[in-house]
Amino acid sequence: MTNTSELHDLTVAQLAIRLREREVSAVETAQHFLARAKTHASLGAFLDINEEVTLTQARAADARLAKGTANALEGIPVAHKDIFVTRDFVSTAGSRMLAGYRSPFDATVVAKLAEQGVVTLGKLNCDEFAMGSANENSAFGNVKNPWNLTCTPGGSSGGSAAAVAARLAPAATGTDTGGSIRQPASFCGITGIKPTYGRASRYGMVAFASSLDQAGPMARSAQDCALLLSAMCGPDLDRDSTSLDVPAEDFSLRLNDSIKGLRIGVPLEWWGSGVQTEWFPEMPAQRSEGVDISVQLAIESALKEYEKLGAKLVPISLPRTELSIPVYYIIAPAEASSNLSRFDGVKFGHRAQQYTDLTDMYKKTRAEGFGDEVKRRIMIGAYVLSHGYYDAYYLQAQKIRRMIADDFQQAFKQCDVIAGPVAPTVAWKLGEKSDDPVANYLADIFTLPASLAGLPGMSVPAGFGEGGMPVGLQLIGNYFSEAKLLNMAHRLQQATDFHSRKPPTLAEGL
Ligand code: GLN
């Protein structure tokens, strides 16, 4: 019999075995995590919990487990980023505009996980409409980083990362438009993967920037991410016009493959002088300012582990890395300004109480419902799409986006996978950048390029930096190379224990 007090220390893979062996029931598991969510409510991770719904799902899972008809993830509790709409839980996208909103349907990703037996624990806090890097743009309060309660968990999937790191859920869903799975995973010391654009359906994911938005799992290990990602991906052609007609894959199959001879590309533009002089003395000196030395050291030691495992480091160039910031912050707001036009006080959510006519109703509804960052992006988006500025900004950004994608294809002629930091620093203090949107934007420099190119990317715990805060290693592969990324991450996790360390704020037994 499994001691239920230890359930939250199990990975998804371990928990799945306990459930299948009937050592613990899905109901006991759900009750344990629901109780933890309550005890740790001050983290700010959960926005909605509905014990009755969760326990009903758990009872159904137990019935299937008893009958021997269990699915792959039967009885595993998962919490969803509140950007996925759900029938049985409130869906807010972190916005006052959707406070209390109930969707008539489940997002495809939510439904697919449920089909595999997942039990939904609730909805997780996030930046409003997934716009942000610190979870401070949520209308429902910020989330604290379990490694240091005065620090941000990252964003926009900050609630997901904090919940998994604090063991309030064995795994969570997230979405990544410009880094929102990878950066919070890095800041909270967990593992997260964003698949190739189009592999996971966007149906029922509240749209931010449709050409970039992509769903993915966040969990403690690469093995767990592989289990979840296998259930989340697959074509949804009737409901998402950008869904790819590529069959779902079992991402667990190649986890243990050898990585001997694998060529890991190290983008010199992303690097400090340290790695260069040691590994590539012949290369010209590169700019390195901006990457915190403690982050650099953790990434370098991860690369050394890979060398020990037989991989080979090769220098590559991603010359337009810096341009990815202006390009992303033109394209994403442009798409957002169009997507968010649907929030007009008529179709969904909030409507102003008092108004004189229709135009006044629109104005007041949107002024009241949206937060500052969302308004800023709507204005930027409307501006870059307007007649006279479209060519100068939007079209130009689209051209450079294509060049950024081409740069990756050049790089993949020389290497199999690209490795680098996820973010230039560890998690910063809550409030430190909240009045400075540009400082937030600049911190996205290493996650934006893969997003713009639609490539899969992941964050793998690689050690600890300044203040003992977690550092994530970013792995980027070519289209459809998720299995290779997960394989690389798994091999690192067999050689290191960073992914299984516990935040010090989780006092003994909590
Ligand atoms: N930090 C980026 C932004 O604010 C990315 C957000 C995301 O990936 N959802 O847009």
C-alpha cells in the first residue's frame, strides 16, 4: 500500500504504476492533491477548483481501473492553465473580461487528456490572455515562485510551473506563444516542452497570437512530459485550421536512445566568452552581455554532461536573434488586436453596466475588462496593422520572421539539436519589472526565435544560479523532433538530479 502522504513526490510515471497496481485509488490521489492545493493556496497558483467534478472524474477512473479497461493516464491528476476552456470549471484566461465565464465545451487538449483517463484538478493562474513573462499581468493576482516566495514563477504559464514545482499537481498544461512554457519551467526548476507549431490543437485555447500559440505539458521529468505530450498531440483538422495532419506519436519510445555522436549546436550569439574560449577557441569573440554568469555556468556544466554522454558540440550562428524581439512584439500584438476584438460585451463575458449607446458600451466594456498590458498590445497591434504603417512594420516583421526560420534551417545543416539558455537570468523579484514592459520583453530573447520559426523547444533543469534559483537549459530541434528533444532531456535527467530537487520553501512533510 502506498503511503498517501508521499503521493505528491511521485512522478506521473511512478503514480501511473501505483494506480494500475491498485496500490492507491484515483479518488485517494485526487483527494490528496486537492488538500495540497488548499494548504498552499497562498502561492496563488489555482484560480478554480471544483472538488465534486474532480472526484466524479476520479471515481470513473477507479471504475475503469477495476474493470481492467484503464487508459494510458488513468487516474493521473492534471491541472490546466486557465487559457484552455473547460466545461466544468470557470475559464478566465486570467482576465477580468472573462471572470466567471463558463465554456459550453472543453478545449481539444483537455478532452484528449480526459480520454486517456486524466482527472482534472482545476484551473491555473496565468498572465491575462497569456501576455507576460512574470504572471504579474493576471487580473487575479500574481503567483509566487516556490523556490523563493518573493520571486516570480515566470509567465505566462506561471501558475502551471508553480503548481508542479510545489507538488500541487504531478503535471500541468501550459501554452507557449513566445516562451510561456519554457521560461516558467526554467524559473521553477521543472521540465516543459512546446511541440512543433500545429501538432497540438489550438481549439478551445483562448487565442493570443494564433500563428504562434502552441500547447504543451509541464511536469517534473522528461519522461512525464513524453507521456502527456503523446496524449495531447494529433490532428484536429475540422476544428483548427492550423492543425497538422500528422498522427500522434508515442514520445516515450526513444527516451533511452543513446546520444553518442549527436551534434549539439551552440549559438555563439547566445553565449558568453567562457564557452567560446574553452570549446571554440578559433571563433571570433561574441557579445555576451546580458546573460547572467550564474546561468552561463549552469548551462556550460549541462553541456559538459552531454559531452560525457558522447555528444559533440558544434558552433553555430543565429545572427538575427536580437531581431526576434521587435519582430515578435509586432506580430504577436498585431494578431492579438485582431483576436481580442471578439471581447465586445456582446458575445462573451463582461459587459459594462452603464452606457449611452453601442459605441459607448464597447468602449466602457473594454476599458473595464482589459488590463494595462492587454490594452498596450491592442494599441500596438492596431497601429502596426493600420494603413500607412502596415508595410513599414507588420510586413517587414513577417519578412524577418521568415529569415529567422531560414537561419535555423542553415544551423540544422551543421547540428542535430540546438542548446542554450532559456532566459538570460534566473527568476527575478516580484515587482522588479512590473512597471517596465520593455524589460519584460527583452528577457524573452532566447525563447522567441524558436516560436517565430514554429520549432519545438523545451526547458530542462540544468542547475541553480544566483540566489539558489533554478536554471533551465533550452533544447531546440527541427520540426517534429520532439522525441529527440525528450530523449536528450531524459538522458541528462539520468545523469543529474536537478529535476527531482525540492524547493526549500516546502517544509518537511508539506
Ligand atoms: N512573454 C511573452 C509575451 O509576453 C510570451 C508569452 C507567451 O508565450 N504566452 O508575449
